Amino acid sequence: MSALTPVSAPGIERIPMSFEEFRSLPDKPKAEWVDGVAVIYTMAPVSRHASLQYELAHWFRTRFPDLWGGTEADTWLPANRMRRPDLALTVRTPTGPWIEGTDDPPLIVVEILSPTTRSEDLIRKGPEYASAGIQQYWIVDPDDDPSIEVNQLTDGEWVEVARVTEASPTATVTVPGHDEVELDFREVFRQ
């Protein structure tokens, strides 16, 4: 993927800076670092986003207690990128200040779409997560037609292996190295 011109969009500011300058930014607002540009999310997620993040973290914890999970944990990726997925799950507990996605990538990353982050999550992050060798990329869309889409990395590309919605609420999901589990839309999207 080629470098993108640092342009800002509503709710996102792109500011060129060194990695050292990026690391000195405060934890809030959420920021990521891509090719020498800080991607700063200036609009806080709505409560629905936070609720879904909580429900998914709980869902994974109860089914995969051996995985380490972190919300918005700094994740170092190949090609000079530091992302903060809404949820990242790894086989081993990170030992440093971030998840070292270049040598030991997360097993799963989850992004919860919002109007502000939708294009970043769908267009830019997918290829970055694939190049890091992350095995599954879950995309949660709480808007219009809410869904949870599970994508498996196959030959360097994302392949949708499961999708749950209100109309089709359950699917069997296999997490690499673990048993199959049932994903139930109603457990995550509590009414």
C-alpha cells in the first residue's frame, strides 16, 4: 500500500511528526502513527461504541481465557505503523509498552466502525493488519444494518468466514488454534 497524503477529515487530524513526538502525545484523544504522520481522532466515540467494546471484550474473555486482550492497546505493525485497534487479542501477554505486531502479531483485532473512523478502519487498516500476519480481523458495524463480520487471513487476503446480523444472529466461528464457538449477535448487541 502506498503512502497516503496526510489530509484531515471531519473528526480526524493528520499531523506529520516523529515517532518520539508521537509517543509524547497524551493518551487522549486517541491517536495512531502511520508513516511519520499522527492520525488523531478528535471526536470521542459514542457510548454505543464503548458498550460494544465492553461486550466484545467480555465475549472473548469468557470463551478464550488463555488469550490476552487489550482495548486500544498500541500495536506496532510493519511499514512504520502504530495502530490502536478497538480490541486486540494475543497468544502471549505483551512484555513491552506495546504489542509487537512485527514479530508476534495479535491473533485477532477488532474494529468498531463509527462515522469518523469508518474509512480508516475499512480502507487503510485491513491491508496493514494483513501485512502484519494477524489471523482474524473482526469488523463491527453498529450503524444502519448492524453486523459483526469475521475475516480470516488466507494467502495474504481477508476472506469473510462469518457474518451475524439481527436477521441472521448466529454463526460458528473458529479462532485459529482454538475450538469452534458460536457467535451470537444478540449477546454483543444487547438491546
